[in-house]
Amino acid sequence: MTVRKRFNVSADCKQELHYMVDISGRLEQIKAMVDAGEYFTINRARQYGKTTTLKALERFLKDDYVVVSLDFQMISYADFEREESFVQAFSREILDTLDGKEGISEEIKEGLETFADGEISAITLSRLFRWLSKWCRQSVKKIVLMIDEVGSASNNQVFLDFLALLRGYYINRDRKPTFQSVILAGVYDIRNLKRKFAVDSESKMNSPWNIAADFLVEMSFSASDIEGMLFEYESDYEINMNVSEMSRLIYDYTKGYPFLVSRLCKLMDENVAGSRMFPDKSDVWTKKDLLEAVNMLLHEKNTLFDSMIGKLEAYPELKAMIHSLLFLGQSIVYNPDDDMIGMAVMFGFVKIDSGFVRIANRIFETRLYNYFLTTPQVQRSGIYLAATKDKNQFVENGSLNMRLVLEKFVRYFDNLYGDQGQSFYEEDGRRYFLLFLRPIINGSGNYYIEARTRNRERTDVIVDYGGEQFIVELKVWRGNAYHERGEKQLLDYLEHYHLDKGYMLSFNFNKQKEIGVKEMNLNGRILIEAVV
């Protein structure tokens, strides 16, 4: 019986079992670094394909090198607390990973067994490294050391000493044979791994951290990467989908974050297909199905989102920076010396785009908006309570009545905040619209901000609901000329999204303004404008 492949989001992906993108080009790039004898880290955010890459790399290198592939998660917390116990555990892991394989002589194997099971008093890191150096000298093939989850090595001196010895042998490799290449994988780069350690001296801060080569291999998926994976799926199930369009849509929502790509595909394959709305796989894989999968993803608990929220709670300054990015239209210039920016990049929450800090992808953005807009304090606000009370009237036959949403928002906003000053509107007006929108579409829809228009004067909110999309331009009134440019830009977006109707919400500080909602026809498209 033929077993079909599946989309995988648990542990590493295996080519024979799972649909996955072709990473052979990445492996060639990494092998070039290994061939050059580089010492480097593969540091990426959680669930970014690091373990899958290491497993594939091990197979890719095996003909040319002896590959020692370890996982520090297999070494217990207690083993890192004392030098002797760490050496024992480290030696056992090497023996286990090479069990039954060529590449280790009986002499070296017996020596490592002595370290693994011998007298505690005879076990030291320095003796272990001398033995490893002897192995590297004797080995016919050069040896590559790969360590996954290196950041799990908790806050202790033993790990610092281990890294220092790795560094020392690497620097002196012309006199003391050592590994051809050292690859450390984890969330933390070896050069920022010190963030995890309460180091208290300059030597500890500098010695282990200053030799790692830059790792510039792109590990996020491109739209063409996703396309190759979906072509294989389409062929296996003999269905027809617009693979190019679907790949581009998945990329637009995820920016190629590996877990998010695979999770959306898995949800469409296993959860959307077979549902009442989409009973068969042949009915799935359209834009409407993707929006349904996005909604499922944003409302589930998973380890990636749990980690994201945990980091925000643990680092208040990081939380404040993310809040500014989302709600204040604040442009944050990338500064490599800013710890919070570095941390946000390291955790994968943001990316650097043309020198500015941006939220990494639409999925993260919406999940973060939901996090900030569903706190108990926020849910007690007047505008949120008003929307919650009236939310059932905004949906008609499964379709969101966006015009009614704007009409009600104008009424409630004017009653609650009409006497506030201009500074209030500029900093909080958009936040209050999202706060009003959130309970209305909760559970059935989502929203995100068009990145190119996120600033203090204009923001385009894209709302997904029931398979439909709505574009709402939020803007601060700056006079008729500016307003007309905004209308033209909105028409351009409607054309891009193939929509016939758009919405505009203007925050106007002119005392002679006319509050309300009106409809107009512009170049064959309908524009509904609300003014507060």
C-alpha cells in the first residue's frame, strides 16, 4: 500500500515522508563553508527549519566527512553543572551518534568509553579535547562537529569553558589538529548567546564569542520554493490548483517562515478539506480556503505563538517596541547596537527592510495585534464594549457589512471621544478602530496592515472575512489635495486586490467638518468614506 506524504510541523522533515521544499541549494552553500573550514552558527528563530537542515546536511556530507551530529537537548540540565558530568555525557553522545558507523578507530572509541564511564577524577575538558584532537589527527576523513540546540546549555561556567576550548583549538588548528568545521545551531548566535549568561568579566564576554563566521544562507522559503512543494502535492492527489497563485498567497502571509508555511498547508490539507464547506481535497486550495486556514492558525495555540508571547512578557522593553511598531506608525531605524532590536530580530518577530524595522510577516502581525487588543484593560474600554454589544448586526448571510461597521464606529467614537484633542486622534484613533473591529470579526475573520502605508498619516487595513477582503484606508485629514491623493492610492489598491468597493476612515480635526458616512463613485469603483 502506498503511503502518501503529509505536511509536517513536528520535529524534522524527512523527504520520504513529508512534503518539503527543495533545500539542496542551501546544502551546497553550507557545504562550501564546511569545505572552507569555517566555524559558524545556524541561528534562526524557533521552528525555522534548523534541525531539518542539520539532518539533511549530515546525509549530504557523509561521503566526504565523518559527521559528528549532537543535540544538546539530549544532555540533561544536571550534566551541564559539573565539568566531569558534562564530559561523560558529551562522550556518550559521540559514541551513540557514531555507533555502527565507520570513521572512528577502536583506540579512539575505547578512549571515549573511558571518558564516558571512567573514574570521575580523571575526567576533564582539557583531556577530552586532547583526545578529540588525536582522533582528528588519525582520521582518514576530516571530522565535522555539528551541535543542535546549543542554547539549551543553561547558565553555567562549564558551557563557557567548552566553547572557549572549541575556540582555542580552532584558532590553533595549524598546530593542534581539530574538527574541519564546527556548526552550532540554535536560536542564539554564538556572538549573542551571551545574552543568556550572567557573565561578570570581560574575558567571559569576549573569549568564546569572537570567531564565528557570518552565516548568510537564506533559510526562509521563497514563493518558488513553496511552488515546488505544492506541485508535488498536486501531482500526488491529482487535483487542479493554481499553484503559482497559491504559492504567492502563502508567501504573502508568511514571508516564507518555514513553520507558518507548513502549518497553513497542513491546515488546508487536513482541516479545511473534509469540512462541511470543503468536503473534498479537490474543493480546496483557493484563496478562500487559504483565508480559512489563516483564520484557523491565528486562533490556535501552538508552541511558536506561546514562545512569542512568553518573550514579550519576559522583556517589557521588547514589548514596548513592538507596540510602537503596531499602533503608533513609528518608523524605527535599524541600529545594530540596540539590544531590543537585536533580540526582536533574533527571535524572528521583526525583519530589517531598507534599514527599517518591520514586523516579520502578516501572521505574526495579526497575532500580535490580537494580543494587545484582548487584554482585560482594553476589553473594558467603551469602544470595545460597544462593538461587543452590537456585533451580531454586522454580519448578514455570512457577509460582513463594512459600511455599517463604519457608521456605528463614527457614532460611538464621536459620543465617547468627540471632545478629545488632535494628539489623541493621531496616536489613538487607528487603535480604537481596530479595537472596535476586533470583537466584530473575532473567530471568523482577521485583519492586517498594508506595510507600505504604515505611518502616522495613513494606514490601510486589509480585513479578511468569510472569504472576502475589505480595504479600509485610515488617514488623518491634511487638506483636500492630500485627501484626493489618498483616494487615488486607495483606488490603486482596489485594482491590485481586484475589488470594486473600498472604504476610507478620516480623522478630521477641522471644527467645520461634517461627521458621517457617504458613498461616491470614482472611476467605476465605489468608495465609502466615514469622517470623525
